[in-house]
Amino acid sequence: MRIIRHVGLMCIPFLLAASPLLSLYRDNQSEVELGALWWPLFLLALISAALYGVFLLGFRDGPKAAVLAALVTVWFHFYGDYNWALWAWTLLFAGVCFLVHALGPPRLLGAVALGLGIWAVALVVSPAIDIVRYENDNPGLSSSDPKVWPTRLATPTAPSGARKPDIYVLIPDDYARQDILAHYFHYDNAPFLRQLERRGFAVAPESRSPYSDSEMNIAAEVNMDYLSRLPDILGPKSEDSRPVRRLIQDSRASRILKELGYRYVHLDTDEVTWGQRNPHISHVGSPDSFMSLWLADRSVLKKVGGWPGFNQSAVDERFRDTIRSQFAALEDVPPQQGPKFVLFHTLMPHDPYIFGAHGQNVTFHDRTGEDHTRKIGMRYYEQQARYTETLLLKAINAIQAKSKQPPVILVLADEGFEASEEDWGEAAVRDIRVKGITAMSLPGMPGARPPDKLNSVNALRFVFNRYFDAGYPMLRSASYPEGDLPYQFEEMKVRGLAR
């Protein structure tokens, strides 16, 4: 009975700690897989048990230990709800803890512990019910389900002994097309394009994407089809974007190439292209990871810098390390056993803006949450785009130098820049958004180059037709702007070259 009593008392700080976590997950459930909860919940259970154990050893009083552990928990995990000056917040809880220790009679502390327990359960029950209901109402998708895709893709039959080059798809997030950079940013990226051409690339000058959202564009690109059936499958009012990420992580392109003997390598400097958590980076290696959002939004660590902290400086530095490490991992791929299909996504030059043109650290304070899309943010975007070019060229050099045979390489932006309607107007913003860079290196195919007006949904169809004689028809080119809901697809008219 004593063990059960101690477990019950220990659950008070655990449930209090879990409450903000579950509430944050509920508020972001349409974008975060359920599996993202298990690791932080496990950590909270360990920390809550340790806190309760320390106070129990110190005071030999279960209710007092539970109340003190609960107060420490509330101090740490509920700070983001109030955002007082940290010294005042800490002083308040230190004073309450002192009163509990010095003045609290055992019977009163037992009642306080019971009250805290009831409060903790009440805080947890509501988000837990919402989470379970949402999971039950939103089933998953698989790229192998024929109902998902408008067109069927048969696995091509590669001739015996046919050359199977490694295929790299490098996705710089929001890297805009040359004409967009010149017209709206007054930035001439011709030197970068010439460097690509010297490495055997051909650029599609009027390429565009099918959608205005990163996940949807990448899903369309690696599945070689539009997502036009998702409104019927998920419902036109669905806000659940998780199925789209699952379609990226396990795509038709990777499945077809596996049947042809390819090995799939999937790298990302963020978690954009992963349905579940990106296993190659830290739980807190990206500013948009669930654990980073939780600790930076709710806990006292939002005021702390350095390696344990989650203020902007600490979060930015952690992300810089992640970006460098994943580009280094990409450069280590070529000597590995092949043939390989390599999908690499980097959030750059998309915000957060953390690099200058030469890779130096910069800090951009997005005070409104929209400043990164405004003209003030565009200056930082341009500088980060320059450094993205440097990283891409360095990676391409390594890929071409270390590969046993010349690889196919696609530099395929998911989309263009996310501009502000207040600066440019709705029509221009929609147009800018679907115009990202497309460049291809197609070795062994003399004179082959992508169509000038290639829609990125057709990029891998084009490659598969050239190298595997797949016979996939090129889809009609269409683009759909971002609507009020993710799966509201209304085709837009796309302008020509920006001048």
C-alpha cells in the first residue's frame, strides 16, 4: 500500500508537467505525429520521480514531497502561460516552497496534495480526450494505396546490365527562381547558375510547383502525381497535414526504385519530409521540432541561453549545428553502397534567418511572426540564399567527386519565396510562391535537359523516362494557391517570366 501511495503522490507532479505538453500537442495535432509525445512523456516521468524522490529523502514526508515537487513543476512548465520577469516568478515559487516547508502541518499538506492531484487530473483529461478523438477521426494514408493517386505508375523493367546511376534530389526550401530573385529582390544569382552549368546542370527557366505548401509540393514531386484525391479521402475541410508527410517519407519513387535494386537514403536538416521524427537529428535540433516548441514556448528555459537553453540565440545555434551536420552527412553518402536514391531537404533559405551570405551567424527577430515575409525579411532571405548556394555547390562537388559513376542530381526547390500580400498584393504573392528553382544534371544523356516550363510534379517522371524507359506520361501542368484549408484546391493562372 505504501508503494501505491508513493506512486500516486509522484503522479501529481508528473500530471502537472504533462498538462502543458498535451495541450501543446492538441493545438498542433494536425501537424505532429502521436509518436512525438512518447519521448517527452517518458522524460517527464523520470524527472517527476526524481523530484519526488529527492524531496521524500530530504523531508521523509510524502505529501510534503509531492507538494514541493508539484510547485517546482509548475514553476518550470507553466512559465510560458504567464511570462513574468523570471526573477519575480522564481521568487514567488521560492517563497511558497519555503512556506510549505516551514509552516505546513501534515494534515493540511495532505489536503493540498489531494487538491493538486485533482487539479492535475482535470488539466490532463480534456486534452487527452481531444487527442484520442482526433486520432480516431483521422486515419493515415499509404503511398501504396491506389486510391490515393489519380494515375497508376508501373515499375519499369530495367534491361539486364543497364546502368543504374545514383539519383539525388536536393530540395532547398523556398529557393526562388532566377527571374523572381532579380525582379523582387534585385539579386542576380547568375553566378550560381553558371557554377551549376559548369558541373553539368541544365536549368528550367520557367519551372513551377503544383502547390504553395512545402509538404504538398515535395509529396507531389516524390510521388510523381497531384494530390487531387486527398480532399475526397480526408475530407475537404480536413486540416490534418500529417498524411502528406507520410507520403513523402514512404513515396512511390522510393518504392519503385527499391524494386529496381536501389537503396533509399533520406536526409533532412529539419522534420519537413518525415512523417515520424527525423532520426538523424536531435529531438531539439530543429526550431520547429515538437520538443523545441514545447520547451521554448512553455518552460523557463525560454529565458535561458547556452546549451541547456531555449532562447532565440540557443535555438538558432542548435539549428546551425544541425544544418552543418546534415550537409556533412550528405557529403558522406556517395561512397556508400549503391545504387542509391537520395532525398535531401534543407529548410534553407527559408526562415529562420540564421546565416549571413558567408555563413556568419546572424539573428533575425521576427517580432510579428510575419516579418520574415516582409521586405525587412527579404534582405535576410537573400543573404541566407547566398550561403545556401555555397553549401549546395560544396555538396554537389562532393557527390560528383566521390561517386563511382556520374550521378543524376536534381536541385529542385519545393516552391518559391513566401512573400507578404501587404507588400506585393495577393496575385503577385501567389505567383511568386509557386516559382522555385529546378536544375538537373543528367549524365550519359547527351543534349538532355528539362523542359523550360517543367512543373516539379513531373521532374522524376522526366528522369525515370530518360533512365529507365518508364513511359510515364507527363502530367498537365497546374498550380494551386494556398487556401483557407489545406485541401481546398482551386487552380490558379501562373504568369510568365517576371520582368
